[in-house]
Amino acid sequence: MRVAITGGSGFVGRNLAEHLEDPVVISRRTGADITDVDALAAAFAGCDAVAHCAGINREIGEQTFQRVHVEGTQAVVEAARRAGVTRIVMVSFLRARPDCGSGYHESKWAAEEIVRSSGIDHTILKSGMIYGPGDHMVDHVTRAVRTLPFFWTVGFRERTARPVPVDDAVDVLVAALEGRISEPTVAVMGADEVTLGEAIRRIARVAGRRPAYIPMPVWTIRVLAQLTEWLMVVPLVAKAQARMLAEGVSEAAPPAPEPPVGLRPHRTFSDERIRAALPEGRFGLGDLRIRLPWRR
């Protein structure tokens, strides 16, 4: 089976590519435009399936949720038809849904609906927070607690998450690509359910840090997200991520079944897996988008 991977240089896409033989990797870094149907159809030629992993968690210039998630998925479906691809597996978000006031969630839902109505055999993976080397969750928490003497928790009521190890996410993707998941939409959640505060404390402990923890109202996290989107190359927290944290990431919306027993994620949110995902260093001036007078 030959597989094309959109978003193939992203976190999930590149991990999937490492587990496949001769994948076709498609991404902005390879010069491919996710909305270019002709280029996508040429790349999909000879492929049996497409793993649609392309996505963004913040908007920058022309890279908007509408363009990447909605128009990009429309292009992927049309290109798959032209190339004779028989299966599409799409990576979506656990709580993607319509009419919720979040451009990220709503555009991911719109993309799901495009795949559902495509007439092509498909599986939609509504995934929770995926972590591993090079992720955003462990990476950003670790670098933040190495930089600051304090860290915040979201709101005054603990939300929960079921973190998904990237190896488990890839296993589910491969099972879906091979047609071993019969449900057209499944919720992909980790084996452990932890509060977001406990997840942060566990990451900090493994990283050798013990910051002071300050509960912050949800609105302040949204303000922080807007500021870091403006100021940082890769924001500490994006607005879409602030919404995720405010809701918790342990339950699919709308409800969806989990993969069959034996295929669903089973690896725990352990110190060993957190340690394997720890980045080097901390946040510094190089993480800022603004050019300071003394920086050349």
C-alpha cells in the first residue's frame, strides 16, 4: 500500500512517514500548496490512500483556517478522486464541531463534513492532545518552566485531558489506512485521564523544575494567547489551544466511538515517555517575532 501524507513534515505527518515504506510526503516545506488540486493529484498518482494530516492551530497571513482546513480538504478530496485514491484518513480534533465560536473547531468540523460527503471510503480520527518529541504540549510547558519561576493553571475548575502518545496516534492512523477500523469516525484518546494541572506538574517534575502554580481565570489565558501569537514565532499558547484548555480534552464533541479494543491507544502518560519528549533549552530572544534594537 502506497500512502500520500499531507502535512507530511508536521509533527504527526513526519512520525507517520517514519513508519511507512516509501510514503509520498506533501507539505509547504516540499513546495506543495494544499489548495492546488493539480499538484495534489499529481502527487497522489499511484497511491492507494491519503493520510490527511495537514492543519494549523493559528492563522498567519494567507494561512487561515478557512484556506488550510476547508479549502485544503476540498482540494485533497478532488485530487484523490482524480488520482483514483480509494481511501482517505483525516486527522481532526477531538472537539471539532459547528457553531461553537472557534474558527479552529468550526473549520476542522467543516473539513470532516467534506470528507464524509466525498463518496470516498474514509476514516476521520478525532484526536486529543498528541505528545512526543517535537510536539507543542511537552515542548512548550518544559521550556516555559525552565524560563519562568511560575506557571499558570487554566480556570478555577480542573479540566481533564487524555494525552495521546504519538506512537499510539501513528498506530491508529496505520490501522485506519489499512481499513482495520470500520467506523467512519472515531475518537482517539490516550489511556490515562489526568487533570491539566497534573499534566503540567508531571512535565515540570520530569524536567527537574518546581515552579509556583497560579490558577488563572480563562479570560487571562485567552489574553495571553493573543499576546504570544503577536510576539512569538511559535506562541507559548495559541488562541485555539486556549479554547481547548478551557474545555478540557477528554471527551469527543459530538460523541464518537473509540477504535476497537486492541487498536485504541494503550501507552500511559508516563515519566519515561515525557522524558523522551523533553526539548533542549528554554525560551529566549530568538523565540520573539519582534526585532529588538540590539538584535541583528
